[in-house]
Amino acid sequence: MRDHFKGLFRKNAEPPQPSEFIQTVNKLLDEYKSLYQGECPYVLHERLSESQVEQFEAAAGTPLPQDYRDFLIHIGDGAAKKRQFPLSLSHAKACLEYCLQEETEPDYISRPFSADSCNRAFHEDYEDWDSGMDEDAADEHYNRLYSEALQGTITLHHDGCGYYIVMIVTGELAGQLYYIDTCHGQGIRKVSDSFAEYYLKWLERRILERRAELERNDPFDCVITKVKLGGNVRDLTVKKAEPPFEFQFEYFCPGDFALEGGHTELTQVHDRLVVSLYMEDRSFSPVVYKKLEESASPVSPAPPETGNSSAPPMNLIGDRSEHIVIGQVRRLFKYDTGELAFPLYVEGLEQEILIRGLDIPDLAVGDRLQIQGRLCGEVYRIRR
């Protein structure tokens, strides 16, 4: 049976004219790829031909949702790398069988899907359904329920630890996408009305995150003058050469655990760094702010001229990277999941520090702020 399905995924023929959804996807994929100077991490398998898709539908005994069908024919047969969306059509079946721990017949996805049956199999609230049954009867009933729980679905994503995104292909819910927890008792929840809706949101978020990453990664050079170790956290005191400015920041160094007062080869005094900085509102170290009276009118996103020292310097006020930072808001944008973020331009550093998770009413470009909190950093390059 598996050989039958594998034989469907070979070289494709020329596809028909694309829909509006496909045109939008192509545009967004071009935009996403343009945000990477080198190789884009999102790679798709080759497209399927319309005849290949029709063969799959005939073997499965049910048509695929049109938007997903168009995606396979015009865009590609799923993502080529793990944990990316969506799975290839051939891999989706293997993923389903991995979840069920048994082979499925070709017509498994044409059998009616039941959200209630799926919840009974995977939601802890349904634990008492087998009360009154003896152990053997309960086991038999559960095995049948579990085996039938995902019929009428195509697996689009495996998120690890028993979490899946599936697309319903039969019955009243056909075309909808559900998130299913098969291991931890949380059952199912709807995530989208259609593949097209979910995919566009998924791709737009990848673009948003990449743009935010590029916004944040505004590196500058400095030299380490002091290192304080603790676990895999580094408190570095560093010096920026032009203009001369010394400050402290904290960054996480995975894979290099060192006791406080110990020694590490990864970061040492006199190392030259390329670093980027950010502040984030965290429960153990909340970021607080104050608007200063000398707020300026809206300004251009371009940094001011070198040597402008009208703002007070950034001040170290503690021994674990606690700072007061004074600077001007010059840009606003959405970061990661859509939260408001903004780079605060610190004139002494000639650098923008990204501020995240701080809700400031009526925040505007040109505002001058004093912000107190933990100044973290990301090291991009270390030179000796």
C-alpha cells in the first residue's frame, strides 16, 4: 500500500492557471526569500502534477480541499525540512500511521471524521467514558476509538511531543484545520477555517519574525573589559571605541556552563565582540519607563549625527545588568507575535536598543524616554 502512494510522487507536469490564493503565496514566498542574503531556510518539495493529485484522490476515495489541492500543484508538495508547515502529502500518511502506530488503508482519510470521537480518544475530560466496562472491554473499546480518531484527516504538521495539526477532508468540517494533542489530554481545538487562511497567516508570521530579527540585529563593535560568569549567563563589561563608552550587558551562552568565578574559553577579557542589545519586560526584572519633558517632534528614522551628546548617558545601577537607559524613539514596529516593539536610540552608544513587552500609552516617534531594566545582549562574532 505504501509503495502505491509513493509511486504517485514523481516528476510533475505543467500545472493549470493559479488562483488568487496561489498568486498571494508566490508573492509572499518571494518576499520571504528576499529577506535572506544567503539560503532561505524554508524549502519546498517539487510540485505535483494534476494527474498525480487525481490519482491520490482516487486511491483515497475523497477529493482534497481546493486550496490545498492548488498548493500541491502550483507551489510544492510540502516543506522539505522538519517542523515546517506543511508536511508533504506522502509524508503526511506516514506521520498519521506513526501517530496511530498502525498501517491505514488507502481510504482511511475518506471515512467520516468525528470531533467528538477524536476528543473522546485524546481529551482527559472523557476519562470516565469506560466506567462500567470490564478491563478487556474497555481496552478493546479504547483501541477502536483511538484507531478511528483521526480518520477523515490529513496530517499537515507534527509539532513534536504528540501535537499535530490536521486538515479535515470529510463531512461538515471538511477543509477546516484542527490542533490535536494526542498525548497530554488536551484534545482538539480548531485553528482555522481553511488551509489557505492558515498558510497565509503562517507565512506572514515567518516574514514578520524575520523582519523583526533584521530590525533587532543592528550589531556594533566593542571590547570586553570584564567578564562575570554564572551558569551559562555572561555579564560582560565592554568598551565601545568610537565614541569611547563603557557599559555592562548580559547574554545567554548555551552549551558552556561555568560556575561563578570560573573560567570560560568562549568569552574572555580583551575579546572583540560584535553585539546587539535589547531590553524585555520580564516578571523577575520588570522594565519601567518615564517620559521626559524634552520630547521632540516626530523625526526621520535616520540616526542623528555622530557626537550629539544632548541625552544623558546610559548608567549602570546594579551588578546584574540593571540599567537606566535614556534615548529617543525613532521607529515603531510589531515584533514576533505582534507585540509592539521599538528601538530606543542611545546617543552615547550611537546605537538603537530594542525594547520589547513594554506597554506605553500614546507612544510616538520622537518621544524621549528613560527606561530602567535588564539590558541583555546577543553576540554575533567573537574575535581574538
